[in-house]
Amino acid sequence: MGAQWKAKGKAQVADAKGKLFGKLVKEIIVAARGGADPAGNSRLRLAVEQARKASMPKDTLERAIKKGSGVGADAVDYQRVIYEGFGPHQVPVMVECLTDNVNRTAPEMRVLFRKGQLGTSGSVSWDFNHVGLIEAEPTPGHAGADAEVAAIEAGAQDFEPGEQEGATLFVTDPADLDVVSRALPAQGFTVLSAKLGYQPKNPVDPANLSAEALEEVETFLAAIDAHDDVQEMFVGLKG
């Protein structure tokens, strides 16, 4: 599954894009707490770049920055919360939420974890590495760009095939996320996304699960992914 679980077969393109915009807006709002100027706020800069690549309307983007930086009457304060636990068949899961009401989100997460096991802080995170995740693809005209050379020159810790065909996922130390993402273009790669995340140390091999068991895991993950407050989900399942 890679570092981040992806739901299979999104129902409709419009719905998927709407959900993506919702996640990007929340990320921009949270990032803007550190300053409304992307030039001096690397996290906001990365979030804005993501929004532009997703073709987010300019007014939506600017509104999100104002909400996060406390400008205007509609300022919003989202809190980042991590829920840890196990899905069916002891598959470890880390769920990252952005919520304006933890008292609403927490019980809803407990309900979603009923077919698994919701743990306490640290109960699962010890089995994941906290890393920077940069997905990039060769820049047009640089089809032969070498991912290994790029990783070494840009300062990434590791690399592996990305989610998109032909893309590479560069893994970095969390503190080096922005530095590496800025260095990759000089190595012939265009950055598609850059964020902090988690990679499982001992992922469960789907080959060791029956078809029925794997379906139970997929159904469980899809239900969590559909929750409005879920921003990212990282699963200890080999892909």
C-alpha cells in the first residue's frame, strides 16, 4: 500500500475532487497559522503549490489563507489529531485528522474503529517512521532522470516507486522535506506533492491474508477514509 493508503475506485471524479479541495483548504488554514506569506512559511508554500496543481480557484485559496491567519470574521482554528490503532486482522493504522471539534471527532473515530481496535497515543506509532514524503516525476525533457542520483544529490534518505505511474516517492528526514523538495527540480524532477507522513516498519503482507480478510480490511479503511475530518491515513500493509 505504500506509506499512505489510497481508497480504490473513487465513486465520481467530481466527488473525489471536492474531497481533495476540502483537505487542501484545511491544510492551508492550519499552515497559515505560521504566517500568511508563503515565501516565509515553507509549510504554507507547499500547501499552496498543492492547491494550485489541483486547480483550486484563486479566491478559494486566498480565503483559506485568511481563515488560517486570523484575518477576517470567518477565521477558523483546526486542530491536528492523530488516532492510532489496528484494523481487522491486526493491520496497524494511523489516522491524521484536522478538526474544529475534537469532542465530535473522537467518538466518531471510536465508532469507526469498532471492527478493529483504537489504541492510545504511542500504541502504534512506535512501529512507524515519521518521514517527509515527496512524490515527483521526471520533468518533460528529462525522461532519463535517475531517481537514485536525484535522491543522493537532493539529500533524500530513500526512494521507491510513487503512486502515479512513472513517479518516484522520495523519503526524507522530516526536517529536510522543504530543502529536498526545492532541490529535486535541479535533478530533473517535478514535485507533485510534498508532506510529512509515516512509513510502516513491519507492514503486514496481504499474501498472508485470505481474500475475505483482505476485503474486511479494505472495507474498514474505506469507511475511515470517507470521514470528513480525516486528512491522511497511513497503514501498515505492504503494497
